[in-house]
Amino acid sequence: MTTQFLPHLSRNFLKLLEDSKKHDFIINIDKDINKKEYRVHSIIIETRSTYVQDAISNGLARKENDIFILELPDISVDVFDILISYIYGGIIDLDKKDASDILNLLIACEIFKLKELYDYIQDYLINNYQDWLKQNFALIQQVGSKTSEFTKLQDYWSTTIRKEPKILFNAIDFTTVDKEALLSIYKDEELCMEENELWDRIIHWGKAQNTDFPEDIDKWTAKDFNVLKKTIDDFLPHIRFYEISSEDFCYKIMPYNSLLSNDLYQDLSRYHLVSSWTPKFNRLTPRRKNIPLDSKLINFEQAILISSWIQGNKDNKIQNKFKKNYYDFQLITRGSRDGFTGEIFHKMCDNKGPTITVLRLKNESSILGGYSPIDWDINKRGNFEKTLDSFIFSFIDKETILSRVKEPDNAIYQFDGSNFVDLQLNYTFNSKNGVYYSLRAYEKQIIQNEGNFVVDEYEVFSVTKKSG
């Protein structure tokens, strides 16, 4: 049987480090007033670090009076204290250490080729310093890309960017992010960012790379615009300019129109002036095709179409000027999760502002739904609400039907559930008379037969306009 007494061995080696008896190696750490000399033993640090072996063999560690001397001015004393304690004693204690010191320790471990610590330090950072990592996201990318072996940071970067790209774009060190890394993000077809925000951020990043620009854009010269254009030119083909609203085009794009080709700018101008204009340039497919929507009933493309109807689209396809998804759908209630009663509906959905309701009829694939710009409110039970903006709809196989209100005085009826007069959720929605449909207050018939039906699933989403 083999018995290990490693703690005793560790203490003895650390004592040797403290006493520095018979040292034959000096490492000068940090610089200027922070500079500190460490007296160590070549036989130990050579054994523990291939970097030191190489430094001796290639002359990086010079020899004076039989003592090797190695200069490492880019490693701080605080970091090297942790590192040398590990080299001698196999002990590492990161409790109460600053996140920046821990990240710099990882860099120092890469220098000394202490690969056994790579994963441990990366995991420690990711598990304990989320807020700091998100504020210094560009730095995380830069360190993660130093070596292919920093896989934990690389995975953290790429996963976070895909889910929450604004963490990078809002990071305090955003303008220091590497151009190629940033360009790879702009090329991402599934990037969850609005195009106007991507334009804002690349302008901000481009300005930061050229600190001589006047703060007031009205004072810029043609040379200034040319410099900025060269800086961000590689990003422009990846921005969906036609998905940027007319208002943002006016206030955000027009002041920088010289950054775009004249043909593209003229075509964009016509697109925003003529509702039926067909874009001729930069016709990229919309991003976010695979971003999950928290729904069991509708997909993302259907949500985009419903959003266009809220904007005013009267067609069952998305026209050019409605290809901008200005609305978020946030799930409020789901029948299979929360229940199918009017009591639960009002508990979950009252006074939540505009809502979309979608439902599926039992034993059918038909999806029916409606949009109310008015609060649901149990205190108004039995009252009609007036609006010109509500509509109901259906997705049946490959057919889509939109029906806008034709009797605005009777558009919405406050009752047990979502009640659009024509399309009503009543009493217990998944019971025999849970849903009723008839053509009365809206323009078109959205299903073939009128009468009572049973719901086997329904969802209600709050509808909020996107910022920007």
C-alpha cells in the first residue's frame, strides 16, 4: 500500500521558498516601484515549468556569478505570489482575490505552461465573477483567444454572445474588442440584436479607433468621414439597412450617409418614402430565424407576421416596410401550465397592456388568435370596449387569415377570458363550450364553421414595443 503525505511535503517546500536557502535563480517581477525580487531554486522551477527550462537554454535568463536572472516585468507581484506558491507547494488559494488578478494569473500560467491550472482558473472565474466578466467582455475574448487551450473562456464567450449579445455591446471595454472577433458577430445570421443598435455600436466602435474626430459631427471634414468609412467598411455589408425604421434612418443613418455607397443610400431613401418600393441592394435575409419563442402554438415567423399586423400590415404576408420586428411577445399564461379558467386568466393577464391570445382547438391543427390593444380587466366584466386596432386571425394548415375589426364600438368584450366578440374564451376553456366563434364584429370569417369548440391549449402574451 502506498501512503502519501503531500501536505508535509508542501509545507517543507514552501518553507524552502521563504528561506531561499541555496538559491541559484532570481526572478524580477513587476516594474518600477512595484518591482520585487524572488530568490528561487532552478532545479524546482525547471522541473515544474518548461518555460523556465527554455528561458535557461535560449539565454532569456541571463547568468551572473552563477546565478540565473529572469526579468518578468509584465507579471504583477500579487499574481506571482499565487503562482510561485503553487509551483513550490502545489497550493492555490483564490478566495478574496480580485477578478482581474485571477485573469492575469491565467495569463501567467500560460506563460509558465502550467496547463493543469487552465481549466480550474477558468471555471473559478466563470462561476464566481459573472458581473465582472460581463463588464469586461472584450478582455475575456482577448484572453480566451491567446491559446486554443483556454476552451472554457472561448465557450463562455461564444455561448453568451449568441444568447445575450448586448453584454458585449454594453461592456465598458467594448471599443477594445478585436476587429475580427467583432466582425464574426456581425456576420452571425442568428444574432439577437436590432439592426439600428448594430449600426449605433459600430459607429461608436469606429470612432473609438480614431480619437482625433471632433465630438460634434457637424464639424467633421470629408477626410474624417473617409477615415471612419475605412475603419468600419468591412461591417457594412452585414447590416440589414432595410430593417431599420424610417425614424432611425432619418436620425442615425442620414448624418453618416457618406459611409454608404450612393446607390445604396438612394435606394434606402426611396424605400422609406415609397411604401411599395422593392429593395435593390444589401438584400440580406432577416436575422434571428432560430431564436426560440416561448410558445407551443406559434413559431417565430408567425410572431413576426403578427407583429407586422400590429404595425398596420393588412396582408397575410409581410410587406417590405413591415419586415422590422418592433415587438416582443412575453408569455403571461399558458393553459397546460396555469389552468384553463377565467379566474386564472384574469389573475395572470389583467392590466398587462396590449396582448396577443393564441389557442388551438381540440383534435385540430387550427391555431386561432386575436390582438387586444386594451387591458383585460375583470372589474369591467360585461362591458364592451372600443378600439380600431384589434384583430383576430387563424393559421390553418398553409392558409393564413387576418380579420380586422369592422365594428370598433364592439371590438372587445370584457368577460371570463380573451373575448373578441367573434372569438370568445368563456367559462372553462377546455370544456365543451370553452370557445365560441361567429362572424359579427370583424371583417372576415377565420374558420369554416361557427359554433362552440373545445380548447386543448391556449397562450397569452404581453406585447411590448422594442426600444430603439
